[in-house]
Amino acid sequence: MLSPHYTTREILKDIYILESIENYLEANDFDILFKEISYYLKNEKIIFIFNFHYNNESQDNEVFKTQYLPYDDLESIYQSLIEVKNIFLKRKKCNHSFIREVISEGESKGETHPLGHGVCSICGYKKKNVFSPLKNKRLVKGLFDEYITKQDWSEDTPLQCGKSGIVIGKEKSYRTAFFEAFPEVSGLVTFIRGEGNTIQEAESACFKKYEKMLNCKEHDFSRVYKNKERLDGTAICTKCNLFSTEALPPLTRCVVSNEITKNKINNEYITFKSYFDRDIETNFNNYKKYQNEMLSNLNIQESDEEIKEDYFYFHFEYYLFKKLSENNSEEILYNLKSKTTIHRIFGFIEKFIIKEIFELNENEFPNHEDIKIKILSEYLGENLNFILDYYNKNGYIDPKEIFSKDLIKKLKEI
Ligand SMILES: [Zn+2]
Ligand SMILES: [Zn+2]
């Protein structure tokens, strides 16, 4: 009997049940049916994943998930495995007859799946893209269910919704259904939110605001937003409430050169040129000062490892952008810095750098290895176009394809 409290490692060590199940599957010819059977542990339950394939010629696969308490008796586990096997045997023999899938849960329950997914009326097999998608209908995934839009949103407008969002207010907090859209209006990307008793009500409220913006003949932008004058270009139309951080040209000026700039580094407006002309110590001290203010406002004390982490990230970004500033305009640098792309790319290579180059464990950071950080950042800066292309094409970065063996060797030897 397994204890109800154990870690993944313990359950894998206590492999008796898993081995028994594997033996059972093998003895009962489950391998003709399943391409892959894997399992993991979640909330003290074993989750089995059966990756089932219908026939060898087609690419059709179906993933079936089922879960057991590891201390359930084996007989009942075998029993349910036989049930799964029978379902899949039936599906394997079935000449599927697809009908459009309908949404099974939530506010849109019973409505037709707009993406054209099919479900076999005989055996229940679900398959993607069997039918042509429904026009003017968008499927929006909420946290717990799916919602089908009722309004005519354009296809490329990002949408999100939920049936019970929490709004934290100064006077009182409340729960509400919400619908949020990020459409482009008059060339400006904006954010619109609607609330209501149901998602449909919230969507309708959101769409009304959107229509008002689309129908606004001539926007009248005001820099006063929430009773505060904003000089960075953020403005709101007094007629239709269209809000954008890029609505008007900025009026903010560089603290060093007095040129107009909307670039903000560590809470001061400064052009990249002025920033990199200034010595790195001043910049780092400004960064620490700004950060310490924020941390003390939040009553947070940094650990030694977090201080090293800060040092690492500051220098990494500093050398990267300094390298990029050699060949790029203020505008390009500003856009690179404001978009999350570079941070995402860094997310893909960070662990690799820490492990392979600094030879540290996860969650550890190097201590003042400025030269190595500088070489790495400059290398990334020099090859950024290649890296961005790679990322845009594949949606991820494989660090091994970016850093050559020679470069890693050279860095290790420093
Ligand atoms: Zn079927
Ligand atoms: Zn307007």
C-alpha cells in the first residue's frame, strides 16, 4: 500500500503498480492499439495518457486521458483499461460518420463549434477541421470553457473572456462576466472591456464601445487621462473614449540632451544615445536606485541570489542594446525594447546559458562575470536578425542552433 503523501520521485520508485500495468498491457495486446502510453502524477493521482492511433496510413491520433488514485486496487484499474480498449477497438473498425461538434459546456453549450470540428455519431471520435469553419463566429477560450461570439469581430482581433472575473476596486470588489478585445481603430491598437451578468451581455457591451469608436468621425484626443496629464503620447478621445499610448506625439524630453523622446529607462526619459554615452556605473547605479525604491515600496528584501540575478540581467540587456545601438535607430531600439520578443527569446536561452556557459544550477546566477556576459550579449546583438527569423519561423529557439561549440568553449576558457 502506498502512502497517500509522496513525491513524484517516490511514486516512480514505488513502481510496482506501474510495472504491473505495463505488463498487463503487453500481455493483452494493447500495443497494437496504442502508440504511446505515458503517465505522470498530479494531485496524488496517476494520470495515464494513451496516445491512440487509428491506422498506420493516416496521421489520425487521439489522446485519451484517464486518472487513478495510485492506491486503487489493480483489478479496478485493469477493468477500466479494458473499457478504454473496447472504446478504441470500436473506433478502429468504425467507418466514421461525422457531424459538427457542439460545445459541451458553459454559456455556449449546445452551439455548433465554429472551427468545423467533427464528431463521429457512431463511435464518438472527435476530429479537427472536418467541416468548413462558420463565418463571422469566433471561438474564445475562457479559463474553464469556450464561448462563441455573437458579434462580428474581425478575424485578427485578439479576444478573451471569462464568466467570473474579479474586479478589485477601491471601494468594493466584485465578480463579473467580462469580455475583452484588443482591436485596431484608426491605426491605433486599443483595449476595450465589457462587463455583464453573462459573457454575452459583456460581449455586447464591449462591442457597443467598439462601434462607437469606429463611428467616431474625427477623434478629439486629450492628454488628460484619469485626471492626470500624460506627456508620453498617451491620450483618449473625448468623443468615443478611444485610448492609446501612441495617440499623440510625445512631449517628453531626454534628461541629458533635452531632445524629445518617449524612451524611458529606469524611470527617466533618455535617448539610447545619451544613455550609452554615459558610463555604465552611472546607469547601473540609477537602475539600482530605481529598483530599490520600488522594492522598498513593496516591502521586499532581495536575497543574495536575487541581487546576482539583477546584476546579470542588467548587464545582459545593457550590452545587448549597446551593441544594437551601433546599427539601429532610436525608433527601432525603442520598438525592440517595448516588444516582448527579446524577453521571450531570452527565456528560451537563459537556462542553457546558466548551465552550459556559467556551469551553474537552475535558479543560480553568475557573480559579476562581466566579460562573459558582454561577449554573449554582443554575440546575440550581432546575430539578432538571424535569431529573430529563427524565432518567427519556428516559434521557439533552440540554443544549440544559436551558440556554436567554439563560442561555448571560448567562453568557458575565460
Ligand atoms: Zn466512428
Ligand atoms: Zn473618437
